[in-house]
Amino acid sequence: MTTHLAFGDAPRREQVYLVLAGVAAVAAPLALTGPWGADRLVSAHPPDWFTCAVLVALSALNVEIGRVLVGGLARGQQPHKALSAWAFACAMVLPAAWLLVVVPLTYAHTRWRGLRAPLWKWVGSAAFLVLAGTAASLVPRLVLGGLPNWMQGDGRGGLGTLLVAAAVFLVVESALFAGSAWLNHAEDEQWLRSQLTSPGYHLNEAGVVLTGGLMAAIWTAGAWFVLLLGPLYALMQRAVLLEPLRENAAMAAELVETNRQLEAVSEFKSDLMGMLAHEVGNPLAAVTGYAEVAVDSLEEGDPDGALPAVRVVQRNADQIGGVLHDIVALVEANPGGLTARPEPTLLGPHLQAAAAAQPAGAQPEVHCADDLVALIQPGHLDQVLANLLGNATKYAGGATRLVATPDGERRVVVAVQDDGPGIPDDFRDQVFRRRTRHPDTADTVSGRGLGLHISRALALANGGDLRLSSEPGGSCFELVLQAGPPPA
């Protein structure tokens, strides 16, 4: 990963190199402007200040187009790639001293619009472009004796001179940047070093510089034709960048969606393992405990005492089978949610069986009319009751009351009440969230934070809900179900 150091942290050789480059970048254009200041083969029309303003405006337009096409990302490299084009165009149509105006202004605008790099590197980069432009400006003056009309005649001589000047610009620019890259710390110049050794980078830079040369040629032939260059350049940028960026955006969106799906699958897998541990663990503990009770009774010659324990074992074994069936159906049909097949279910027998499955001394009182019916898948009702009663045993020493009552004509409420410490007020709105446990009990009470989440999901799948009711002491969880038709 590339790191950016302060100027004072750069090697002394790099510091000296950049200082010398900066001094030369100021002195060389000023020194060359004097002797050749008036040596033009064409009249200075429009005036130099106007040409300078047009170059800066085109640079700003390029930066803004680049920002729009890359979505305004400040980290994009595209907006600054054409700065060398305007430096080269300036060298081809203006006295060299104007490089000290055009290059700093174009760099300042690009930096202002969000492309960030250490300031000392920006100053060094600008000095390199000024020196490259100054070297390129010598070509037409030495070969042709001044700044020509590049389009004069058939343009052959102008084109050749322009290509030679572009080659000089590119060689000097690359040499200056290479000197800085190899004098500085390697870890601070990884990106620049990789670019300078890439043929693609040099081809792109040649295209950028020749774009500036084309602008210079059009400007000398007829300045107002440059007004066409702005729209054409914008269209070229759009053609070159927009479609690839759209493709990249589409690929990025697909990648985001794929990652989202993978995260959902991973989360589902985690929940599935937790559900197996929780939903199978509770009835399996009851099976183990009551199997021991049955064995002890049989060893004592008391088959009548063993029978109730065996029935509890059978009931919980059936519950485990139902849980496993639901999990298989969940995986095969809909990994994103639980499904249910609600049916009219007499609540009394299920409430009595759930209470009887609790440890001795922690079995709640059951209050339920014999004919009270609700719409719920029977196995789901057993799972919810087992979870709620199991939680009451872990956190409150056991439930005290298990009450089912009609709530109007369309609903039935099954309440599981205990006399424990209750749910803290700051945790009540989180109690049904997946994998959420209160910090006061997370380290002292075993659990995965899935029981209430799964129970509510089962209630919702059956067209009901599970809610935490306000109680002055203890906790009260209410399973709200749709009322079923009375038994025949």
C-alpha cells in the first residue's frame, strides 16, 4: 500500500532534486521569453491573456467532465491526466513565461476540486510540466524561428514540428518524474514507479499531449474554432469513459448483490445451527432427564411411576422430530423465512403437556377452557411454549402461570407469566432481536439469543404474534393467535 510522507521525511537527495527543479521551472521560461518574446510568425491575435484564459477554462472543463463521469469521486485519477495537454498547448501557442500562469492555475483548480496528494508533490509535478513545456517550446523556435501557424499551407511542416515538440515534451516529462520516483523512498512511489514502467501509461500520456497539440494547431489557424473543441472533447470523454464506467458500475452492483446473498446464506447457516442447538437442545434435555426418571422407577419396580416420564420422553421426541422436519422444509423451500400450516388446535392439551414437561417444582399452573381453539401448527405451538417456559426456568426460576383466554371473537392470547426479576426497561425493545442478550446475564446464563426470535418468527408464520406485556413484577410473554372454530 502506498504511503504519503511529508516533504521533510523525503530523502535529502529528493529534496534537493525538487528544489532545483522548482528554481529551474521559474528561471527557464522567464529567460527564454526575453529573446523570443516577439518572434512570432503569426500575429498575437487573440491576445496572449485571452489564450491563457481559454487554456485554463478547457482544463477546468476537463476536470468537471471527469468528475461527472466518475461520479464525483475525489480519489479518481482521471481528472488530472490532461494537465500535461494544456501545458504542451501553452508551450506551442504562447511565450514560455505563460507556462508559469497556465500550469499553476490548472493544478490549483484540480486540487481544489478534490484530487488530493501531498502539496510538495503537486509543486514538484507542476515544476516538471513547466520544464517539459519549456523544452518543447524550443523546437518551433529553433526549427522555424518562432511560433508558427501550425495549419499554414498543407500543414505538413507544422505537423512534423509539432510531433517533434511532443516527443521532446514526453521525454523530458518522463525523465523528470522518473528521477523523482527513484530518488524518493520506494514505498512512497509505488504507484508512480509502476506507471513509468507501463507502456500503457506512456501511450495514454502521448495521446493527452497530442490532444493539446491539436488544440494549438486549431487555435493558430482560427481561434474561434476552438469553441468546437470543448463539446467534441466532452463527447470523446463520454465515449471513452462513460460506457466502461457503466459496465463497471453494473459489475459492482452485481458484486454487491452477490455479497449480500452470501452474507444472507452465511447468516442463515449460523441461525440454522443455532436453531438446531436451541430447538433440539431443550426437548433433548427433557428426554434425558425424564428417561432417567423412568429408568429409576423401573429399577424400583414401579412401572406406573415410569409411565408419565415415558410419555414426556415420547412427547419431546415427537417435538424433536417435528423441529427437524421443519428445518428440512425450511432449507429446501425458503431459506429466507419460516413457513407454517396453521390448523384448528385445542390449546388445553398442549398447555398441560408443556407444563408437565418442566422440572418438578417449576411446573406452572394452567388455566385454559377445555374447548378453546386457535389456528396454529401444533408442532409450532409446542416449540413456542417450550421456548417460553425454558426461558422462564433459566431466568426466573420457572413460570408460575400458563393462561389461555379469548380476546374478542377473532383472537386468543396465551400468556406465560413468571415472578422473576423481569426484563430491564432498556432491553425491552431488543428482546426479540436475533442473537441479542442482556449483558447482565449473557455470561452467567447459557443461551444463544435465538429462542425468543425464533418463537416470534413461528408466531408470525402462523398469522399471530408474540409480545412482551407490561407487568409490575416478573415477565409476561403473550402469544397472540387467530381464534379457531369450536370443536365439533
